[in-house]
Amino acid sequence: MGSVISLILHTIFFVFAWLFTDFLFLTTVVSLEAIYLSILIQMSVNFQSKKLQSIQEDMEEIQEDVEEIQEDVEEIQEEEEDEDIKKINATMKSMQGMLVQLMKEVVEIKKKQLKS
């Protein structure tokens, strides 16, 4: 049903039924077929609706998983940033210590130059 072959077969069947039977029989057959086709169409719609609902639930689960992964990535980035900041602070303290030592040496050199 729903294909070109189905359309051709139904057309041939209805032409023969129209030519070789009375009109009452033909209208009854067409009406019954319409009823069955509407039932089949509704069943197909219900099936597709259930399938789409299942897909939607899967998509929601995937979206939740992606959000959790994104939160994990943000936490990792924050931890890396914290580690980087700690490294920078340690480097700055080391440089401050060196600067203090250099300042002491500069002061000593100036004192020696003033005495000479």
C-alpha cells in the first residue's frame, strides 16, 4: 500500500469491478477499503508517534549526558587554571626572593663604592 504498484493494481481492480459488477457492490468495496486504509494509516501514525517519542527520550538522555560532560570539562579547566595560578604565584615568589637578594647586593656595592 502507498506504492505506485499498489495504485495501478487498485485502479485495475476498480475498473474491472465497475465494468462487470453493479454500482452498489463497487461503492461497498470502495467504502470498506477506505475504512481499512484509514485504520492502517492510524496504526502507522501511532507507531511513528511511539517511535518519535522513544527517539525524543533518547535525545533528552544524550543531552543530559552532554551537559554532565560539559560540567566535567569546566571543572577540569578550573583545576588546570588553579594549578597554573599556583605555578605563577610560586614563580613570582621566587622572583621576589631574587629581587630582594639583588637589592641587598646593590646596596652593598653602593656602600663599597661610597667608602672607596
